[in-house]
Amino acid sequence: MSAYVGHDGFYHNMTLNYRSGYVDQSQKVTLIEADGSFGKEVAYQGQVSSFVTVDHQSTYVAMEDKLRLTLGINNLLDRESPRSLRSGGAGHQLGFDPRYHDPYGRTIYLQAAYTF
């Protein structure tokens, strides 16, 4: 869902991103006993929770639409990605699923464009 507002050369966009939860990939994990020793190996399949982020972007347009300056913030509320044990089909990442979530947290970007 996205909301877009413009006024006097300034344009603002706010986006709400929602990812539904899902059942994580099944993994074999080794239990650790109370004394610190390794116990038996068991199958584990967790639930990855749903996830909501808010992104904001502001653009200033000047010089008869030749200059565009954009400042944006992804994950404005700095929400932490839900944990996942997925190890296949998503690259080499472990701890989160990069197909659906970004581990960077809040990121700020600046972009400038000029057309001749």
C-alpha cells in the first residue's frame, strides 16, 4: 500500500510493506544438554512471523524538471527481520531469508539526477 503527495516541486511517498508469515524449512538440530554436552539430533521446523516495514521517499524537482533530488529511508521504524533457519534456495545466508527480508535495518539513501 502506498500514499503519494506532491506540492510545489516536492513529492512524498510513504509505502507500507507487508510479508505474511510462513512455516520455515525443516532442519536437523543438535540439542545441548544442561551440562553443555551435545545431546541427540532432532528435526525442527519453526514458524517465521509476519513482517511489516514502512518506507518513505521525498523528491524535489527543479529547473523545469531537469534536476531531481531524492532522499529516502527504507525500514523507517528500524524493524528487525524475523529469524529463519532456511539454508537452501536463498543463497548462503542463515538467520533470515533474503528473498523476503533485508538484514540491514533502517537505511537512508540520497539520489541526484540531471537531464540535459
